[in-house]
Amino acid sequence: MENLYILIGKRVREIRTKLNLTQEELADKAELHPSYIGQVERGSKKVSIETLQKITNALNVPLKSIFDFSNKPCVTEKDLLVAGLFGILKNRNLKDRKFLIDIIRRISKRL
């Protein structure tokens, strides 16, 4: 069996890439240094449970998903869609965000 930290790192990378996040974006969300995220993903850093909690919170997945080494998908299509919407909104100003959210609400009422 592979080293536990390598398996954890692979899982973090898998989830991060499925959410279309860069290491820098994940680091920013988790309030960690980008090089630290790289070390975690390579399995060269013995990451603490507290730090894994920061990472999973930033990825918006449960902590237990990092330890699920089965081949089941860890990120659903719904997660990807929500992450895509977040990506669109995060770089907009408040006025644009409110406008776009209002449009989404109006469309969802018609469905």
C-alpha cells in the first residue's frame, strides 16, 4: 500500500482539479501557502487533521472524503456546477453579483 500521505495528497489534488481550482486558489481559500498545498499534494508534508479540515472546508467537501480511497467520485456534477457558478460570481463586484443572482432566481422560479 502506498504511503498514507501520498494517498491523501492524490485525493486532495483529484478534488481540487475536478473543481477547477489552482493550487494558489485553494491555498487562498484555505489560508495556507501555495507551496504548502503542493507539498501536501505530493505527499511530502505530514499534514495535520486541523490543516486537512482547512483544506476540505476550502474545497467544500467533508473531511472523510479525503480518506475515501475507493474509486467512487468524490465530487458530484452538482458540486461542479455550484463551483462553476461561484467562479463566475467571485470576480464580480457586489452590484453584478446581486444582478446575476436575481437572474438565476427568476429563471429557477419558471422551472
